[in-house]
Amino acid sequence: NQVLEMFDHAYSNYMEHAYPADELMPLTCRGRVRGQEPSRGDVDDALGKFSLTLIDTLDTLVVLNKTKEFEEAVKKVIKDVNLDNDIVVSVFETNIRVLGGLLGGHSVAIMLKEKGEYMQWYNGELLHMAKELGHKLLPAFNTTSGLPYPRVNLKFGVRHPEARTGTETDTCTACAGTLILEFAALSRFTGASIFEEYARKALDFIWEKRQRSSNLVGVTINIHTGDWVRKDSGVGAGIDSYYEYLLKAYVLLGDDSFLERFNTHYDAIMRYISQPPLLLDVHIHKPMLNARTWMDSLLAFFPGLQVLKGDIRPAIETHEMLYQVIKKHNFLPEAFTTDFRVHWAQHPLRPEFAESTYFLYKATGDPYYLEVGKTLIENLNKYARVPCGFAAMKDVRTGSHEDRMDSFFLAEMFKYLYLLFADKEDMIFDIEDYIFTTEAHLLPLWLSTTNQTISKKTTTTEYTELDDSNFDWTCPNTQILFPNDPMFAQSIREPLKNVVDKSCPRGISRAEESLGSGPKPPLRARDFMASNPEHLEILKKMGVSLIHLKDGRVQLVQHAVQAASSLDAEDGLRFMQEMIELSSQQQKEQQLPPRAVQIVSHPFFGRVVLTAGPAQFGMDLSKHKAGTRGFVATIKPYNGCSEITNPEAVKEKIALMQRGQCMFAEKARNIQKAGAIGGIVIDDNEGSSSDTAPLFQMAGDGKNTDDITIPMLFLFNKEGNIILDAIREYEAVEVLLSDKAKDRATIFKGKTIPNYIIGSNLEMENMDQKLPENHSHKQDSEEAASESQDVDAVNEEPEEGENSDVTNPDPLSPAGADSDSVSISNQDSSIPGTDETSALEPACTQGDSQPQEQKTEMESNSRVNWDSKVQPMESILADWNEDIEAFEMMEKDEL
């Protein structure tokens, strides 16, 4: 019932405030129309002015037993939706969301019609629309390889003068390999074989281009040549649904070749990528070499796929690890490190973890997974629910929101959560008669025997010798898999209970793996001492040599070909990368995290959270968990640069002031003298927003600031205007300044307010006022800035591949390095990094090595120089160059 209420809250707000737009913007209570809002880059490629959220939600309505609403929604789609728009869209997103949504809607519509009560008027209209859309996507396949272009113009196709697309050369593996279910279903429903043929050709091509020795595929492929552009491989973003569709294509279409391919890939995944409970990207040509120090949230689907495969133990392990991350951060961050720190802080309400939770519960019947589902529901209501729907999390650390509610939230999240808790009698049809697409759309299993116009090609065995034992446990007998032992799953989960709160799990070192338990583990960067002869001997074995420079510095140079063995060379690369990771992590830790400004008065009641930049002076909100709460007041003069002339209005309140004309610390002293209990500085740069600017950190004035005891926070212009607009509309506006958004039950403890505010379980019927417009916040990067008169000195963390000169106020030297500075260099390519190693615990870097040239220098005078001179490479092995290019691409990776 709670899931139904939450769905109604999201769906009704979309229909009321956004339809016929593609998506709802839940903070500003309006629809997102492409071209009318600032571009979000590739994210907007899903929007095609075809009422995306409504189409994506069609079969969810039937799963949730909302048949009347479904009938009305189908009529709206038939009447209102136009697929012939002059707009460029993603082939992948349009296929899984719109084509899949239309086919899922058609599947349940004909099922309801057969039952005889609803949809008696329905005559295949959704299928006709699906076929029209299918033909609009076909021009994307006009390549010699059969791989589709990543984008297509709905009206003009590709390479047409007016199409504005068709010049791309690359696509992701998932983008080209996640078509077969929808395209084959369209062919089976209509009898037009062309769709299934095109999707099969793309899958065949990817299979042929896999790396033959590892049986892995890369993330990005050239659609014309078939060359791998990005050669890292994992089960997350860019590849995920390719694996999913191979197995599900076998289930839906009954073609053994799909199962053989999936099992071949799965064997490679479990051999190289799976490091229980972690799933770490590797290089397709050197699969023993980890390619990343972090994981992305999209891999959360994989435990569910493992359940479908029948490999339950690793599914339980990875799911439990992900659940521990969620318990630590409330949501799964878009990316997180191997020691479970936040790498990318956003969470756009992704449903993959809920999906895996549902499949694990279906497989095991373990009530533990109902508790997991309950946690997901509570967190959504506590932290993501807003008056106009549910808002994506901009930063899981602060609880701030983004003005975004993707269509997949309605299409998948509520479907999986409802099914998790639903009994058989709660369903009006048998869900076991359908297979879920990657967007959770329902396709009937009877399609496997309908219109089989495609000749099956069992070509898989031409490419690889398959081990029959690899297929023994596909689709296993559940009676064998799950003996009547309620402790089965618990015994697997128990060792992982504290894995996130303690240190990261340590894998077996390459040396231990190859030589048994005899040799010691490889030398770690955090343990390195330049004065230790044993350490120098280990470096030599790894191909790393020390060069003493004339100015007293010591330079580390790595020549992979001079290592004692290929395993030692890998250890050397890992060591070099660890030095960089170590200092990079410490550099980040020296910066303050973002803070939160939470509006707690009527009608917001803590539901709107703004990301605020911290100050290097004043009260440290991280040490005052309750934060500072009070009504806001605008000061006079507004810049706060002289004595406050309206102290009676400011006393015991949080002062609002404008940025500029004097130092931040001076503003703080003036409002503190006037009796303010806190301060918020609002950027005077019109239109500035944390959506487009890095996080701002207010620095002191170079003097002692211990006299400033109140908290000070910084808001960009767009976020500041949300508070100013609220004052204009409601006069008395109360806010909470804290290190992280507080749960509403904590905020209103002991105060009389409606129960639905605390429980977040019912509609906010008493809140008919709309939020002020322009709600948007951001805090993805952690840069510091200080203001002086009209000059901002900004210290930014450099992007990968750039050179930078960073002054560190608190230099740390590596153990045993004395006053020497150490420079690290690798002959193969160039990336920046520092290596101020210290006794501080670094991020876990086990298995993080990346074969890039790494050069970094440490100097005892607190200056770190970033040098990236590439040294001669004649002596480097030819295949090393291939790896370098791939890892350089990975450094620039975006999810």
C-alpha cells in the first residue's frame, strides 16, 4: 500500500504539472521540455517530445492493478503522442524506454482484452505506433558493420542534410547490444522480420569482435571498423545490458547460440572482473590488471542477472556489499571507491538495486530482502520526496536535490518494489508469463513460438571451444539450489556485514596468486621508504629505478621492460599509480565537504535542500550535528561590509547578504556583532548556479579568524534566489544550516505538525502552494575559492591530463624520504599526480594499477610540481602502447 501511495504521488504530479512533456521537474513543479531548459548533454538524448514518462509507465500501471488509469493513459498516448518530431534522440534510450514502453503496453493491453473487462476497444494501436517508431530507428543501422549510430533524428534519420547527426564514429557496447528483445518482439508481434534481423546482426558483430583470449568486450567500439575505442571491461555503465540481453534473448527466443555466448562471457566475468564482493573493471587484453579504483551504480543490476543465471552465492555477496554502501550513504552513489567512499555523489533514483533485491527474494524466499526493500522505501520518502514528486539526489553526502525525476523511476522502481511485497492474489495476471526488458517492460514468453521468421545461426562454436561444464548450472532446479536451510543466504552475507565500515577487503596479490603463499605481498606506496635498501631492491625488480637529481630531489622512473617478469611489471605499475592515488586522496581530504541549507518552515517542512559551499572559518557544522536553525533576515547594507544598520531585524536570526566588496570574514564579523546566529552569502553573479559552477569554499582573510564563532555558508545566485523568493511569498522562512540534510522526524521532534510530514507516507493535501521556481543545486567537484575585494583566487583540482601547480599548506613527506622530494615517472604516457605519502589511511588501492605514464614530484617546501614530460619510448613493447591509449581514455571517463 505504501508503494502504491508513493507511485500515485509521483504519477499524479507528472500528469498534473508536466504532461505532455517528457519528464517532471519535481522541484519547480513543471515539465522538462527539450530546448526550453539548459542542456544536460547526453542525458537529454532520452527526451524526444514524445511524453516519455507516460509511455515508460504504461505497463507499470497494470502491474500495480491500476487498470482504469492504464486505459486512460493508453487513450492519451494514442491521441496525443507524436513520433515524427525533428529532434535527435539516443537510439538506445528510445529503444528501451519508448519502443519497449509501447510494446509492454501492447502486451498487457491484449492480456486485459482477453480477460474481457477492460480494453475491449483496443485494436493494436500501441503496436502500430511501435512499428512506426521501429522504422524511424532503422536508418541508424546504415553502417557496414551493422552496429547502429548512437543517435538518430526521428524525422530525418541519419546523414540527411537536416538530420544533424550521423557523423559519430563510436558507440557503447550496451548501446548496440541492447536491442534484441524489443526488436525481436516487434518482429514477432508484427511478422516484419527486418527488426529482429538488424538487432541480431549487431549482436553477431560484437561477439566476433570480443577479445579472443579473455572473451571480454570493451566499453566503446568504432561502428565502422569494429575497433575497440575504450578497452576497459566491466559489468557497469556502457556494457551492462549487453550481457543481460544475451541471456534474456535465449529465454525469450529460445536460440541456444545466445546462451552459449552469455555463458562464455560469464565465465570470463567471474574469472577476471568478479573479486567478491567487488566487481572491478579490467583491461580486455590484460584482464589480470584492474582498470579502475571505483565502481559505478549501474552494476547493481548484476546480482539479479546472476539469479537468472542460477549463480546465487556471488549474487548474495555483491548485493550485500551494495546494501552496506546504501546503509552508509542512504542511496547508492553514482560511483564509489573500492573502500566505499563517494567517487561521484549523485543518485538519480536508479532502480537497479531494487531489481536485484526483487530477484533475490524470488529466488531465496528470504525475508531479509523484504527488510532491504523497506529500507529503500523509507529512504525514498525521507530524503527524495518533495511536494511535486520525488527529486533525484544531487549529493548523497548532503541530501541536496536535483530538479529531475527520470522516467525509469516510474517504469522500474515502483514495479520492482510492488512485486517484491505483492502476494500472488495481489496480481491480476501471472508475472511469470513475461520477461522483463532492461527497462522492466513486460514481453510475453509466448513470443518464442510466434512468427519465427529468422533462421537460427548457431555460429558461436565457430569462434571458441566451449566447455560443456560451463552450462551445467544455467536455469537450475530451485529445489536443489535452495535446500530447506534458512541460514543459507545468511551464512553468505554475515562476513560482509562490516565490510563497508571497516577497511576494504584485500584481494590476493599477483605474487601470491602465481607462486602460492610463499612470497610477501607487493610493496605498497604507503609503506615505501626511500632510505630502505630492501624497498629499493623491490623497486628494481618491478622495473622502477631511482634517479638523484642535482637539486636534491629523487625521481622514480619505471621501465616496464626492465622488470623481472610481467607480474613484477604489473606490480610496478600498481605501485606508481598508488603513489598518485595516495596524494590525490589526501589532497581531497584537506578540502571541506559541501554543506546543506534546508528550508524547514511551511510549506517546505524540510523537503527542499540546497547545496551550500562551506567556510574555512566559523563554526564547523560537521562537529555540531544539530546544526544551526533560525529564521532568515536580509541585512542592511546588503553587502555586509560595514556596521549592520538593522540589528533588531538580524538578532537571533540567520543573516542573508550579498557577495562582494569585502572579505567573507569581514561580513561574518559584522553580522556576528549584530547578534546573528549564522550567515548565508548569496552570489552576486546573476544566474550563477551550482549546476554549472564548481563548489565554492569561502576562505579567511589571512588573519586569525578564531573570533568568528557562527556558521557561514555560501549559495550560488540560483539557489539563493529560492530562499529570497520564499521570503517574498511566505515572509517568515526558517532554515537549518547543517553538514547534511536532516530527516524530518529529527527536525520536528517534539513539535506538533501533521503526521504525513514525518512519515512521508501520505499525500501532502495541506500543501497547495507551489514551490518557488529555479530549484537546482550542484556539488560534484570539490574546489576551494577565496574572495578578496574583486579578486577570486581559485584552487581547482585539475582534470586528468592537465598540468597544475598546487600549493599545499600542510605538506607531508613520505616515511623515510627526509628532505628529499620524490618524483615519479613512467616511460609509457603522462598523467598528473602528487605523492605526499603520510601516515594517513589512504583509499584502498589494491588492484588499482593503470599502465599510464605517471610523473609526480614531492617537495619539502610545500610546493608540488606536476610534470608530464614524455620520455623516449623506443624500448617499450608494442602492445604496451595499445594499453596506454585505453587507460588515457579511461581517465577521462564519464558515467
